[in-house]
Amino acid sequence: MSAALKDDIKSAMSGVGVTLSGDMLSKCMALSSNLHISPEQLAESWEAHSLNKNVAELNDLSFEGYRAALRKDFDANTSMKVEPGTAGAVNSRPGLGKRQNNAAGSAMVTPPPSKRHNLGGGAGAATTSAVDAVAAKTPAAAAGSPNTKTAAITPAPPTNVKPLRAAKYGERTNVGQTVATYNPSNLADYAVSATEDMEDGPNPRCTIDATLDGTADNVTKPYRYMFTPLEDRAKALDDHLVGLGEEIMERFDIKAETAKKAGASNKADDVKEGDADKAIAPLEAVGVPRQEAVCCIGRICNEAHEGKINRTSVLLEGSRHHSNGARVNLDLSTLTSTGTPYSLFPGQIIAVEGLNSSGRKMVAQRICEGSAREPVKSTVDELMRYHHGPTDEAGQDGKPVKIMAMSGPYTTSDSLDYEPLLDALNQIRVDRPDVVIMTGPFVDMRQPNIASGNIVLEFEDGGGKMNVTTEALFVNKVAAAIESLYEEDPNMRTQFILQPSLDDAVAEFVYPQPPLHDRLKRPKEMQLPGAEGIEYGTLGLQHIETAGRGDEEGFKRVHCVSNPCTLKINEMTVGVTSTDVMLHISTDETNANLEPGSRMARMAQHLLQQRSYYPLFPPPAAQTMATNLDLAHMKEWSMPCQPDLLIVPSKLATFAKKVLDHSVVVNPGLLTRGTTGGTYAMMDVHPMKRDVLEGAGGDIEMDHGIPDRIKIDIKRI
């Protein structure tokens, strides 16, 4: 089993959201070799199997069913076929057991196995048996003598196994089934009828602020990228390391060696009574040899430069300012043997306590994995206004705020009909959420029809078909579908938040990513026969604001935000990124001694502790996870605060978990998976009780307490 096969399988499986452990990788390699299927077919077959059997994770238990399904398909495709009427035909051949001469010299007639079974060949590859070889060498056979009986044994067909058939979108089962729930306080379901919605008036029951009161560094407009010099990129990385390093020093009370020499030892008077075992060794530059324990702050790097990081290839890189950019190997054997949990990935900034007697290798004894920011607090007066204020003043009037979150693709891989999106909008008509958070891709560059440029738009009333641009597809399939909601019900109070994706054909391919925007300030109509009324240079979102209103003014219905973005819905801070950072970290992470079932929460915790929506550097090299980072704008993908709600759509298993006490992290999944449907999240954020707020002073700042007053259901579309 070659290293190339190993890398190909890991890359293919990671593309469908599966990270293989060492044992599982060996099993998949054996499966690929024994059944003669390519890594791509292996990944496609697993994706189909997981959707058909409702299996979320590839483990020892699910692997048995997966292997059985592949073997069943393998047996069905490799049955021998013999032409009728020739079952008993054989070749006449001279002297059984004799050698035959050929141009290359004397050799046995029977060819090697690779010639007998051309299993790796493509369609039409021939296989040669010993009987055929002898017949071909016989002069009578070559001359077509009528005295020679020719064999009619049909060669074995190629044994490439066809991927298991994935269910079509219309054939999906378990529509509306809840696949994950978060409800620690046992909150009741909150349903809104159209009648109740109209009685509360036309004003929304919540406000959306994409500037976070001016403290967020969200990208607000397009910018020039791919022009950042190497020196500026290096400086941005180093500034980030120094800045977060100082926060880690403050968080864990790490002091420099000079403080120890002055008599302020970290392990004595400066430590509270009973916390001596928690004291950290004095700070030292990376790469400086010391005979006693020291603490170093740096960035995790992969020594191999290629492939996934592992526990033997971990480097710690210091800052240019403090360590002159020095690197040392990290020996994690002590942590592994003592049962200390850790999780490391390239780009992560940490503090490491340990021994570095040689200056080249540091034996880690303790790891401090970053420092999260403080969550935002609100005054009692603000909370009272948001939670119990009248609806005509954008208050909740004591009712929950309902939020729906979903992520693209919004159409299946075999169609451009956008059926999943239409079904999601029908669900919005029923549930009437206050806010709908939609993350891209809206026009997926990886969709086969879009990737090939075969974008055909069918006109209504038999108007024919026409090849259109990606912008026109967005206008007619996404913007028009949302617009129809307000055309049918002008009093609907739902607000949409649209965030692009790096896979979007109608957005900039750079991270951080500007909001969706029109290419032209004044859209123009196509001057082509049959294209009357089709505009170009616009995404058509402006029509949503006027749908059903006429000339009347009202609240803003669509908010286009950057990727990533930190915003506020009433008092609640919400962080959103459409980039699959969870999958990216999982494909390039090494860990040990984690509690069973805690890996997803641990990866989400990394985002908070690293204060970043994308802490990984460099990004994965796989084409399916391409991420164009603009390091000059690194500040724009940092977290200005610890968000109350963090939404991270991913191909990995859906989940909703409480992380670091103050935050709830949600992976709503993808609305579409291949040719079938996926999942979305529905969240009810209940208000604080009136008597609790009235019993506190108006100027007192309070934690939002979102983990205790939110109910989350992740459902199948």
C-alpha cells in the first residue's frame, strides 16, 4: 500500500467531511486495494451510504455496514459472463507442458497475474488467459485454420465498483425529523401563526446591528487583494502572535525571567494560597536552553510542511520580537502518557511549559491553549427594552425571538431548480421566524452545471430556455424566491441576513470576504433578442425591499454581511462564518486524551480561545478546501468579543453545544448534500423574566445568559 494511495484516500474522504484515524485509514486502504476502487469512488460511496442509512460518522460499527454494501455491489459487478453456445469450446494447443518460444526468448506460457487479470485497466481493457496466449502462438490459429477450435471465453469485466446510488431529493425520507437538540432549561416550543403575526403590527420584534455598536471590524465593502507584499504578511502574522501572546500572559499570569530574579517568583508569593500547583514557570524565549522548567509562547507549525500534522512533527515558532523567529520541536510524549488532553493544529498560538535543556527540543509538561475574549454585557434597562418593550418599538413584548439558520448549497448537484431553497422558504411561511440567517454558497461553483458553464434558465409559460450568467441565476432563483415571500404577505416581519461563501460564483474569492453587492451602481438590461427584462450587474436584492410595499417605507428586510461577521440581534451577539473552518481544522489536527464525544466542542473552543474565525495557518492545500487568506486584513476575521451564539456551518456532524460557559456553538449542517436534502437549525431565544429584571438596578450590567434561555432544534429539510 503506497504512501500516494494513503494521501489520496485521506484527501478524498476529507472532501466529504470524514477525518480518518490511523486504524480506519488502514481499513479504507485495504478496501480500496481489495475491491480495486479509486479513493474518489470510496468517498462518493461513503457519502451515498451515510445519506441512505442516516449514518453521521465513520467508525468501527458503521464501517462494517459500509464494507458490506461495497462488497455486495462488487459481487454484482464482477460476475463472469460466457457467450451462449461456446461454454465447452477449448483451444487446441501443441504439447501440454512444453515451453513456447517468443520474440523475447523462452518463457512459460502462463503470463503473470498482472497480465491475467487487468484489474486496474479502464473500460475496454483486455485480459489475456494462458489458453488465448497459446492459441495466438499457434500457426494454424494465426492463419485462421478451420481445423482449429477457437475459444470464446469472455474476458472478465473491469472490477471497478460503481458508487452506491444516493437518494434523490424527491425520494428523501424523514422530512422534518429533528436530528439534534439543545434545550438544557426544558423551554417550551414557541409557534407563531400568521394571525398573531399580523396582530403584533408590521414592525419587526428585533433589531439587527452589523457594526456591533461600532466595535466590530467587519468588512463593509470590496477591497483590493493579492497585492500584499511578503513583508506585510509576515508582519501581520507576527503582530497577531505578539498580541495574543500578551493576552495569554495576562490570562495565566505568566511573568518574565527578570521578575524571578528580582524576587517576584511565579511559584511563591505571587500565587494565591492553594494554587501553587497551578503556577506557571517563568517566560523564556523560544529556543533558549535552560536546565529548569520554562514557559514559551509561540505558534504551532508542521515540521513536514506537507501532509497532516502529527505528534512527532509539531514545532513551536516564537515571535520575531521576542525569540527572533526561532523554532523548536515539541515533545508531547509526557502529555500523552500522563493522560493530559491536548489538541493542536498549525497556526494555533499557545503557551507551553516544559524543559528545553538542549535548545532544540522542548518536552511539554503543560499547554495553555489561548485566551478567549470577554462576552458583551448589557444594562438592565437595555434588556428590559429589548425583552419586554412594545412591538411597535422593536421590542419582544415578552415573547421569544425565533431565528432560523441554514447554509448552502441551496440546490442539488444534479439540478438547478433550487428545490431545497423553495422548501425552506415554505417552512419560513409556516414558522414565521424573526430572523433568517442564510450563508452561502448561493451559486455554488462546485455544482457540475455551474462549474461547466452550462447554466440554463427556463422561462415560465413555455418561454423557452436560455444560457445565463451566475448573476442572473442568483436573481431568478434566490432573490426572486425571497421576494415572493413579501409579495404574498407584505406584513411578514422576517428579516434576512445573507452571508457569501468562498464557493460562491457571485462573490469575491478572498477571506475575509466582502458582503454580496451589485457589480454596477446602475444595473442595465441585456440588449439581446429574447433577453428583454433580464438585468446584468445586479443581484436583484433591491426588489425585495419594495415587494408588496409600493412606495411605502419600512424596515430593512435584507442585511448583506461579510464573511466572517459579528453582529447583534437585540442584545445577543452572534458570530457567523460560512467557511467550513471546523472541517479544515479537523483535517490538520493532532490530539490525545480527549473525552469521548468532545472533539467537536473542542474544535469550536479553539475559535473562541484563539479569538479568530479562522485560526488555522496555513490553510489546507486540498482544492476542495481552498481558502484565499488576505493576511493584511487579518484583523477583520478576529473576534471582537466572545459571541453569545456562534454559527459555524460544516460538512461534519451537526451539533449544538455550550462552550466556555457563555457561548452556544451551532453547526446547522448544509441544506443540500449531493443529490438529496440536508438540515437547518431553528432557534428560540426566550426573554429574561420581567421580575428578575425589575428586581435589579437599571444601570447594572448583566450577562446575557444565552445558554440557559435558548432552545435549538436541527431538522431535516
